Amino acid sequence: MKPLVTAMLVAGVLAGAQAADKIAVDVALTQATLIDVASGTRSEGQTVLLKGDTIVAVVKDAELKRYAPRQTITLPGKYLMPGLWDTHVHFGGGEALIEENKQLLPLYLAHGITTVRDCAGDLAATVLAWRQQIADGKLAGPTIFTSGPKLEGRKPMWKGTIEVGSPGEVGKALDTLQAMNVDFVKITENTITPDTYLEALRQARARGMRTSGHLPGQVPLARAFEAGLGTVEHQSYLLRATTPREAELVQQVVAGKLTGREVMRLSLESYDEATARRAFRHMAAQGTAVVPTLWGSRITAYLDQESHHGDDFLKYIGTGLRATYAWRVQRAAQDGPEAVALRHALFEKSAQLLPLLAQEGVSIIAGTDAGFLNSFNYPGQALHDEIALFVRYGLTPQQALQSAVVNGPRFLSKLDRYGSIQEGKAADLLVLNADPLADIGATRKIRMVVSRGEVHDRARLDRMLEDTRRKVAGDQ
């Protein structure tokens, strides 16, 4: 054999042996600045390696040569962080709107939201099916955690609920939810009795089920926290925590002398920061978190100044879902000058509670209330608006990011899988063109989204948006 041929054969054998020694992975993301949301730190010179739907390693860039990725994506000047969570969304409007609700799923991914927490509507069976289809890779969309149908009292205003008429019926209702394998329990306050509400919290906690809910005006806040309420949905409920008159106001609600709106007005008039701080410390000690949903509240509060009927984002929302917006718009239009001024004041004071809640140790979890019924509160875009408000009203960009990355998984006991860029965590990632720790607006500057290991570059995200627009317009 000629020397040249022999040398080529030896080189080929060595190259094959070296390739065989390398660790096969699907994707390598390299040269980006990694954002650790929990600590608020940045790191450079690290490569994130993905296989399937999991981060299998985070190594120094120089160690990339030990791996054999099918796809290597270099991201100089970019910022890599975990995907965002919207922990309060709704799908609903009846079976006629199933397809329009389904068209919302890519809107979340296109805006960097890789996980949503569905807080009940009237399409529970459909959402449960989507949850499984997305997990199986058969449907494109964010990972879904869902409450299934909410718990309520007899003859509630909301459709799709499990009616619980007395404390003795709580066990059967929770059996039903557990049989559905829901991820948490949602309880609202429309017609449920105070005793039934508290019993639902206690029994759910005894079963290891997390709870999320509205707050009945007949129940003192401390009692709800102590009974095991996991999250207060909508920060405006906490205005009652800011008045020394809470016990008196609760009694007047029980006696039928005050409405919830009147309680908020009176709370505003008797606001006391020391009282608020004491209540929030107790709330934190009991492990109750808050999902503020400020953006949705602000939209409704300021409909007199901002109509939203010309919003460009409406092109992504089906006509049936848009029609569900009308009830809030029409109700707000009936308010006179005094009621409008009260709307503004209640929103502003509620939003100003954010830094107090954070300072007293209450976990703040980002959620938007986006979906049917909630006027101009757009799936995907709303989360960026929400966390921007968090910063506007006193949180740091890091705290705002934590609310949308870390605190949601913590509530669901899923930090082993989500919330950071580490080996063994979900391959749900967001690549940004700017640093979100420096400017919360950077979360809107999306270069790429990775969902369960699948890479969606900017061109693909734009196609997702365009496909949704075309479907809504009836072009396909």
C-alpha cells in the first residue's frame, strides 16, 4: 500500500474514532450571554446543549468540541434566558369558539411564552386534551397547566363550573378534579358560601392540591390565607388588606349592606400603609402568593381614555372572541364621571401595592387574565405589558423577570424542571437581542424561542403570526 493511501486511511480511522467519542446532542446554543433570573447575574462563554425536550449540559464554549450537535446556533451579542410563563389565561366562549381559542396558542409561543396556566373557562375538556397533545408534540403551543373547571356555588354567573352548594359537597368536587388530573384548583366567589370556600381550601391542602382563587367579601383575608389559599388572583382584592376597617367591612358585606365595589372604595378612603404591611407579612408567612393581573385591570380602568378599537393586535383575534369583549366595554361606558374617577383611583392604588408586597416577602407571579371576555387583553403581548407595569410601579427588572420565570414554577412545585438554564431543566428558552436585566422592554426583542427543544427562529415566529392573521381573516 502506498504511503499516502495508508496515511489517509489512518486519518480516517482516527477521525471516526474521535467522532464516536463525541456525545450526540440535538442543538448547541453558543456564544450568548446567559441570564440567571433567580440571582440576577449574567455569564458568558457558556454553551447550552439540548437533547429532546431537555437541557442535557451547560458547558464552557471550549468544551463544545466534546459534543456532536445536529445543529449549532451561534448567538454573539444575544441574551439567553428561560422561557416566560403567563400564569393566568383563559380559554372559553363555548364550543363554537374552540377553533378561535386554538388559534391563540401560537400567539403565546411567538411572544416568548413557553408555558401558560389556564385558570378555568367553559372549555375544560378541550383544554385538557390540548395539554396532552402539546406534551406529546402533536400540537404547537405553550406547555399548559390547567385547573379544569372552577369551583363555585349554586347557580353561578360563570359557565363551565362545578357547583358546590355546601361544605359537605367539597370532597366529591375535589374527587372529580383529581380524576381529571388537574394541576391546581381554581375557586371563585360569585355564589359560593364562605364556609364552603374555606372548606374547599382546607380539603385541597390536605390532598396536596394547590389552590388559586378570588376572595369572597364575606371572608376575612387572614382566614383565607390560613386555610391554605395558594394564590390571590387579581391584586385589587388586596385593597381590603390596607384598611384598619376590614373586620367591620366584612361584617357589612355579610349583612348585605355593602357590595364588593363599595368595600374597595371605603378601603381606599381609609388606606393605612402600616396595616397593609402587617397583612402582607402574614400573607407571606402563610405561603399565599399574588397574581396581580394589572394589565387587564388597567385596560378596563382607562377605557374612557383608550378605546383600543384600533389596536393592530386585533388582526390576530377571531371575531367570536372579539365579540366577547363587548360586555366589559359596554359596562364601562355606563359609568359616570365619579365612577370613572374611582376606577382610575382603585387601579392606581392597587398597582402601588406591588413594592410593599415584594418588601414584605409575598411571592408575585406574572399572569395577565388574557383570553375571552377580557377586553383587549391580548394573548402573548399582554405578559410583556404586565411585567412592564411591574417595573413602572416599583419592581426591579430582575423582580419582574422572576415573576414570569421562577415564581410560577415554584407555585406548582415545578422548579426541578423550570425556572433556570441548568442540566435536567426543560429546553424552554428565549433568545433576546438586548439585556432584560438592564431593561424589561428587552423581553419584547425576541430573536428565537425554543419550546420543548424545538427551535423557532425569528422567521418561523413571524410565519406563526402571519398564519394566525390569515386564519382570522379567512384567507385560509
